[in-house]
Amino acid sequence: MPKKILIVDDQKGVRRLLEELFKKDNWIVNTATDGREAVSKVSEFQPDIILMDMKMPNINGLEASKQILAVHQDMSIIMMTAYGEMDVIKNALEAGVKKCVTKPFDIMNLKDIVNKLAGE
């Protein structure tokens, strides 16, 4: 059965790039433009993994992750942050986010991280 991934980023180019990358590997992909949309999509889409940008309008990635993990404790979330936001990374990991990757990220490395988490 194909794995499902939710890609959450306010930048259309990033969403599209990641969507194409994971569709090529036969993932079922859904996207959201901000944290609020991500929170509402999780229950209906039930992704195996969420790729979540940190800085977004409405609800940021950290707050959205906390809301999602409050309901779906076992959800695998990978947070994408700008380089050098160490306090954000620490807070995200404490909230239950599985991994943090810094932007700009190596796309093949990100794919490996996602596949490893999905295989757990």
C-alpha cells in the first residue's frame, strides 16, 4: 500500500518540488499552504509523514505540530527550518517532532530521511 505524505509550506515552489519528488516514488501526496490548513487536513488525509515548514502565516509549523501531535501522538513530523534556528529546533523536538532539517536542504538527503522514518 502506498505511503501518504502531507507537505506543508507557504512557498508554492517548495510544495511543487517536494510533491513531484515523492510522487515519483509512488507516495500519495497532499499539500497545505499553512499550519491551519495542515491541522484540518491531517484527520481526513491521515498521512504517514508530514513535512512541515516552520515559518508560515496563520499558524506556524511549531504550533501546528503541537496541535497535530495532541490528537495524533504517533504522527511522524519532519520540520523544515531556516539555517541557524537552534531554539526552534530544540522546541520542535521537545514537542514531539521526529526530525528537523535546515533549509536549504539536500533533496536526496530529505528523501532518505522521509523513507527511513516511513519504514519505522
